[in-house]
Amino acid sequence: MDEPRWLTDEEQKAWRQLAMLMTLLPPALDSQLQRDSGVTHFGYWVMAMLSERPDRSLRMSDLAARASASPSRVSHVVARLEKNGWVRRARSSCDGRSNLAELTDAGYRKVVDAAPGHVERVRDLVLDALTGPQLQEMGEICGAMLRRIDPDGRKGTRPLTD
Amino acid sequence: MDEPRWLTDEEQKAWRQLAMLMTLLPPALDSQLQRDSGVTHFGYWVMAMLSERPDRSLRMSDLAARASASPSRVSHVVARLEKNGWVRRARSSCDGRSNLAELTDAGYRKVVDAAPGHVERVRDLVLDALTGPQLQEMGEICGAMLRRIDPDGRKGTRPLTD
DNA sequence: CTCCTTTTCTTGAAGCTTCAAATATTAGGA
DNA sequence: TCCTAATATTTGAAGCTTCAAGAAAAGGAG
């Protein structure tokens, strides 16, 4: 029954700005990628993760951890990417439960083609909007919130034997 | 054909933090509200906007502007809220094109009931994660990005005659 | 007054995400 | 070995968002 600690004006103002950003930024990124490359921002993100690996592949669960998304979401997205011929799935040889998602050549080309336009958009909307110190500070601020949301910050996870 | 300006390590790191936050924060807020009150974060947001008005109502277009969302999205959401009996729609008397969305008594109660738990969550994940100066800085940083995304920052809009 | 344009809002379909449940495989213990 | 639990992933349905198109009213020119 404790009276909740309502937000001060300062807090309310800052929180509203963040809420607005969360509402407007994702669609702004999506629309550019969708229009120019026919990919979702999240789909692009997933393929970019794969493209960074030496063998262009990751276990589904590691992919999910790196993309900060639920296994289910990643599974659906990869299914769509696979339908487009950009990703291929194969069962892991050492653990029959695991699936490996691997970027195809077409998928790699897709990422490479989409990257410049996407980077430009990120620059335009995010990076160029901020001063150097602000950029630094933003990283720390986001990090602080992320630690609250996901205390055991998923990152490297398992050794990836296969 | 200009070579795009790729991201520096600093930029990449900061941007990834922000991207992760955009992926994780909305679901984190949604799940609390959905579980405890059966409302979406956006649905709550819309009802909260209405609840702040003296007459608990807004024109659909103003509601959309304040919620930073497309008319279509607001229309669908309000339709759902209306089905739940939380919002009522009525054609404006002075401009037959406009629709007024008005929070019902049940809707008002819903917002009031949901508010404490939601505020607590926002505190937990966002506000309590930051120092005072960081909070201030976050507001400014978000504001800077928002001005890039939506240069003519929608806010007060029209006079609301009715 | 009529026609045309603009504004405001809604609609339906398609796509994406979530949730709960199902499947398949490995691991651990009696 | 067999049984149970834990792990890794998928699936289908329900709900939400977007997109493109549509309807209705207002404003303005002729």
C-alpha cells in the first residue's frame, strides 16, 4: 500500500524524451532499410552479426544472445531470411539440439549492399546529432539501464565448439 | 559512389548500446504492464495522455502527435481500447472529420490502477539506474536525436476547439 | 453551386513479435 | 539401461504495427 514515488518534473521530462525516442527511432531506421533494401532493421542486425564471424555462422542461441532477442523471435526471423535465401540453417554436428545459422553468399552481398545507406542513416539520426562527450555519455547511460534490464549481461556466452 | 564514413570504435560501441536498449527496454516495460494490467505500454501511454486533459479527451490527430505515432496506429489502438470499454469515440461537433477520443470512467480507473506498478518499473529500469546529471544529460541527448528524426517537433499543434 | 483538392480518420491485409506449447536431443541418476 | 530433467529450438495462434488504399467532411476556385 506504500504510496509510489511519483516522478519529479525533471524525471518526467527526461523519461518522456526517452519514451519518444523509443517510439520514433526504430521506425525511422526500419523505413530506410525496408525501402532501400527490403530488410527489417532487426533482420539486418541479425545478418550483420553473422557477417562478422569468420565462418559467417552462429548457433541460434548465441545469435539470440548477441541480438538481445528471444529465441522465438530469432527463429522466426531466420526462417524469413532463409526463405529469401540469405541464411541457411544446419543442425550442429556435435550437439544435435543446436542449429547453426549461416549467412549465404547472397546474404553477405545483401548486408554489404545495405550497409552504406544504413550507416548513413544512423549517422544522420544518431551520431551526428551528438557531440563527442555526449556520445561517450550515451554509451554509459545506456549501459547503466541495460544492466538493470538484463543483470547478467549476455555477451560472449559459450565456447562455440562447432 | 562516395565511400561511406564507417563507424569508429567509439561510435560503434555507443550505437550498439543504444540499439540494444531499443530492443530490450520496450519489451521490459510491456511485459510488466501486460502481466499486471492487461495493457500494452503504448495503450497505457495513450490513456495516460487522455487522463491528463481536463476533459479526458483529445482529437485523434492531436493524440497521435502527442504519442508520436502514426494516425493509423492510434486508430487501431483506440479501437482496441474502445472494445475494452476504456475509451469512447465521438465525432467532433465543429469539424465533422475529426474524432474525439475520450477516456471512460473505467479507462480512468485502469490508468490509475496501473500507474503505480508502471512507475515503479520505470524507476527501477531507467531512473534509478542514472545519477542526477546523467538524467539531465539523457534528456538532452534524446532531444538532440529527436530533432533529427522529427525536425518540426510535434507538440502543442492546434488550438483544440472542441 | 459544382468540382477539385486537402485534411482527418478508418480499414484490411501483410508482416513482425510474443506467448504458450510442442519437439528433439543430451545429460544425469537409480 | 531406463527414466527423468534440462537444454535448444521450433511452431502456431493471437495481437500489434505498418502500409496502401479508401471514405467522409471541409475549403476554395471558378
